[in-house]
Amino acid sequence: MTQQDFSLACKVAIAKAKSQSVKKISIADDETFAMYGLDSLDVMNFLLELEISTGTVLGDIDIKEYNSIKKLYELVKQSQKEK
């Protein structure tokens, strides 16, 4: 999955988690989820939606460490290399 595809999947997942239109989601890949206004419940819903849409199992991740689309993509990319 390319970074652009992953970014779009994240934005769709955020839209679903926040019950908004994806057109209203304007988060930069390096902007933190907290800066965007996602609370802990939003983040849990976002990660669940992301796992469903991408087929990637994120498991128990430290969202404070992987707190942006860019950092999450790096985690996914690294885990795919290890397989």
C-alpha cells in the first residue's frame, strides 16, 4: 500500500469515527491526531475502521508514539517488511 493510499484510508476512517463527510477531513499526514481534535474514543474507533478498511492488524499500539498518519504508515510499512 502506498503512503497516499494509506493516507486516504486514514482520512476515510477518521471521517467514519467522527461521523463526518470525508470531504470535511483536512488533516495533514504529519499533524497529530490530538491536534486534529480526536479524543481517545475517536482514536479507538479510527483504528478499528482503519484495520477493517486496510486489512492491517494494528493490535495494541502506543498512539502517543504513532500519533500521526505518517508515523502510522511507517509502522505498517515496517511490519509488512518483517513478514
